[in-house]
Amino acid sequence: MLKPPTRPGRGANVHDVRRANQSALLRLLFFGGRMSRQELADETGLSAGTVTTVVGRLIEQGLISEAGTEDSEGGRPRILLEVAANRGLAIGIEVGETRVRVEAFDLALQKVGASDRPVATGYRDPEGIVELISDALGEVLLGAGADATAIWGIGVGVSGIVDQGANPLVHAASFGWHDVPLAAMLRDRFDVPVIVDNGAKALGQAEMWRGAGRGARHAVVALLGTGVGAAVFTDGNLYRGAHSSAGEWGHTPIMVGGRSCRCGSRGCLEAYVGGLAIAEQWAALRGDADWKSGDQEAAIADLVASIGRLPRADQLVLEVATNLGAGFATLLNLFNPERIVLSGWVGLALGPKMLDEVRAQTKAYALQPPFEQVEIVLGELGPDAVALGAATLVVDQILAGGLPASASRPRPGAGVRTVSGVGVRARRPVATRSQLTR
């Protein structure tokens, strides 16, 4: 989704103006592809001289580069510019309830490496999660032939509420976390900028930038995973609320006094359409008394394979679609989006089998005008989109001029330790040799 250039408001100083101009050009090149200096001037309304100055600074910082020429009418060929994708890495991390996934992307958001680590039930202490991240990141960098000096920043999508501020704090009931300074812990370990946000919000930005949300200005991206959340976009901007906890859609009650939810309340939507809830219901229908929060992914896969063969599977999916449709109707009546995107690993697993029924149930529970104005679609980015979304948090900061320029970042050899060939700018190593080679 192309974000329009922003202009500094009244009272802006020279630094604000310079940063706004730089951001405007970077965003146009990132979302629009290669452009000439003249095209950048035409699109932004900046003078040719200002564009030349800003472009020179961005080239010096290593953020953009020249990429060939194109013919112009009656004049010299124009030099094309593009984002310098290979000048660094944006790391995207998903901290989920069943796994930690670390992915590395170049600055054009092309994936260059990935690694998973399972999260054992009952072993979700913050220090242990940081160790899993460290282990996986070391493997990713080793496979990519890079070291930590190539990292521009780390983005993290995590379950739960992230109270944003100078030192973001994570509140994740499913992990037993309260006021966990995850960003500070990761900065201390890796000595690079770290941005932490709710996983549904990260997923939402990924779908808006590169997936099924492209082109929409008013949209909701619904994440159905082990838990349930949503990212709400109004006029192209993510709605966060007063303290960034907006989007906890999974904890809106759909049944007064209903099923117990992991958040401590009762009747939450998540207790009916979340992956854990669905897996538990399917285990009960199969008579599997020994399942007790076992392999959710295997249970959901078995449910999907049983659709059309076992009436109890069809009935469960109908119940899920009905409850999800009621939840979508609430989103429609509150926010009037033009598009709802169903994503998350559970949503993508069940979506192809139940999307028509979800649409029908949404129609049954929503007001007629907003329903007639919305399209309900599946996400396009796959079950690993949270990690991509987390990487977009880093790239978004780069595009806004909010991360250090390459000219000011540490160079290889300055405070860099090497572990099994992986350079690590950190107080502690990313991973031991045995961790990287197992």
C-alpha cells in the first residue's frame, strides 16, 4: 500500500523538513519502484534542486542507488533510482505460542533466510525466549553469509498487548508475561535498534503492504492463530487506541457467561475460534481424552482433512464459521471497512473450506449497508506473515528516517565478535558453536 508523502506541520525546524523530504522520496521509491529524479520531483512537488540534494544524501547513506537509465523526450537519458536493497538486513521475528520464527530480509523485503525454534509448553519465560531468538538468529545470519553489522534493526511481533513508549512493555497472559521489557532485553543482547509490536498488528501491516490488503484504505486484517487478534486500518493508518491495545478483538465477548478464556474472562471470541479452542473441541469430538493442549497444528490439519468425510468435522467448522461471522459483523458495524482479510495459520488452514459460510454468517449478523460495502478475502502471505510484518516495522522506520544511517553505523571489526563465522555486535554471543551446527 503506497503511503502518501507527509509534510511537516507548523513549527517544523530544518531537521524536520529534511527528514520529511527524505522520507517522501524513500517511500515513493520503495512502494513505487524505480524512478528518475524528475519523476520524484513531479510526485512530491519538491523542487529539482531539493530532490538532487536529498538524493545525494540518500546515496551517501547507502539507502538508494542508481539503477540504469531511461530515455526521455528530446533530452539526455534519465538516471533511474531505487532502494539499495542489498545494503543491509531487516530482521523479522514472530514470538508465537508454539514457536519462535526468525527471518532476515533485505531492504526491499526479499527474504534471504529463516529459522524456527519450537516453544515448549510451560517454558515461555522471557529469558528463554531471548535465547531461542539468539539461537535462530545466529543460524539465519550464518546461512545468509552475513554478520550482525549488516542488521539495520530487529522487528518483533508478539502475542499480547505491547504498551508502547520509550521502553515498550509486553503483557501476554498466554505466556504469563506482565511488564516484560522485551525490546530492551533484545537491544542489550544484540546492540541494534529493536521494535516490538503486537503480532496481529505486524501481520496486518504485512498484508497491507504486500498482501490482500493492498489498495484498501479502510481495512481489518484478522489473525486466527492459537489466539485471535485484529489490525484495524482507517484511511491507511493503523488504529492503535490510547495505549496501543486496540485490536484485541479476540477478547470481545460473544457469549455472556460462555466458555472460559485464557485471558481470565468468559465468552471471548478466542474461546470459540482460536486455534487452541478449535483443537480442544476437535479432540473432544474424536474422543481423544489424552490430547490436553497437544499439537495444535496437527489437530487443525486433521480437522481440515476430515471436512466432507466426517459429519462431526463439518458441524465443528460450521460452528467456527458462525462465531467468526458474528465477530466479523461486529467489526463491520464498528469500523465500516471496505475489506476484511482473514489470515493467521488457523485462518489460512480453515479459510478455503469455510469462507463462503463465514460470509453468509457475517451477512446474517451485520447491518446491511456495511455488509454490502465490504469484501471478505483470504490473506495472501501465508502462515509466516507475522515475521514479514515484523520486518516491515524496521523498514517503515528506515523509510521515515528513524533508524541510524549506514554512515553512522558501526563497521565490521569495531566491537564485532565472530561465532562460527557469524559476526555479532553484542555483549553476549548470538549462539554457541554447538547451537549453530546442531
